[in-house]
Amino acid sequence: MNERQSRLLEAIIDQFILSASPIGSKKLLESGTFDCSSATIRNEMGQLEDEGYLEQPHISAGRIPTALGYRMYVREQMKPNSQEALVRKRFATLKDQYLMKKDQEKAYEAVSLLTHMIPNIAFATVPHKERVYYLGLSNVLKQPEIQADPVMASGIAEVLEDHLTTMLEKIEVDDQVRYYIGEENILEQIHSCSLMVTNYQMRDFEGVIGILGPMRMDYGYNTVALDLITDMMKSA
């Protein structure tokens, strides 16, 4: 295979990949890649066909690559093409979307794990979303002081559904576990409750994770549970 035939095979394969249609000499000449006559192009295409690199689907059609042609292209001719920038841009976008989704899933899983460790409500802000995810209301509703006080139960539910995001924006949260007990809570609906909060890190996102429940909670146990969960999220 001479140099022109090599360039010709490369051009035919590149164009066929884009169009999925047989490539003729006219189309090759219109690309401006070859400075020769249409007859020369046809002769060279015929030679490539005789050698098994191209085939003609039917008499009036142009040529398409064969498996042998593709093998030659991959081994000796393939190089980054004009689509490389598009591929890289598409990859970067999809990678960001993939990592964002994984971050969110890790936050959900952390809350779920924490809920299984404690008899209280666990919550966390979700990366890349303006929302707070929580689980464990059923845990709290089983506590005797909540069962004895329906108003307290409805107040907790109201805070979770309507005010949790706003409340977390107004209280001090850092990398230490902070405790808001009874009337230290800014919302009257949970003055009979305790809130434990701390920051968590996940890649470039800093969120809030915490526990809400009646004042009669095991603060030492819950503190260790929060520390373990935040360490896990940091290393995830």
C-alpha cells in the first residue's frame, strides 16, 4: 500500500464512520484532501478493493471499509480526530454528573446507616441539592414521651417537613458536634427535643449531618455515631 492509498483508506473510513454511507471518489475530492484526478482516486480505490481493504456494496455505489481495512486503520492510521475536543467535553460533563449523583447517594446511605444505629431521627444536607434528607421519624414516634404528647409529635413532623433547612441555616455548625438542648432550639415546636449537628466533608462539598430526638437521648452514644459517620463520608 503506497502513501496515497494509505491516506485514501484513512479518509474513506473517517467519512464512512460519520455518514454510514458508501464513499465515492467525488466526495473524497470535495474534501480537498487529495490533489489528483477523479480517475486516479477511482483507480486507487479499485486497488484497495482488490487487496481486500474496501468493498463495493453494489455496482453504482462507492466503497465501504472491510474488516481488514478497519484492522489496518486501527493498527497504523488511527489518530485523535476533530472529535477529540467534543469527546473530552462530553466526558467532563458526564463525569461531573456521575460524581454528583454518587455524592448524593452517599449522603442518603449515610443517613440510612445512622438511622439504623440510633432510636432517633437522622438528617443531612444533600450535595448539590437545596434540601435536607431525613429518616427515622418512626423511630422517634415509638419513644414513650412522644407517644404521650401528640402535640410534640406533630411539632417534630412540622419541623422536618417545613423548617429543617431554614433552621440549619440559622444555627452554628462546625466540625465539632454541637448540641442544642430544649429551649436552645430556635423553633418552639422542638423545645422539648435535642438537636445534635456537625459538618461533613465530601470531595469539594461541605454539608451538615445531625440527629433530632427527645431530650432523653444517649448523647455519648449519638456523638460517637455521628463521628463515625462523618469519618466514613470523608473517606468515601
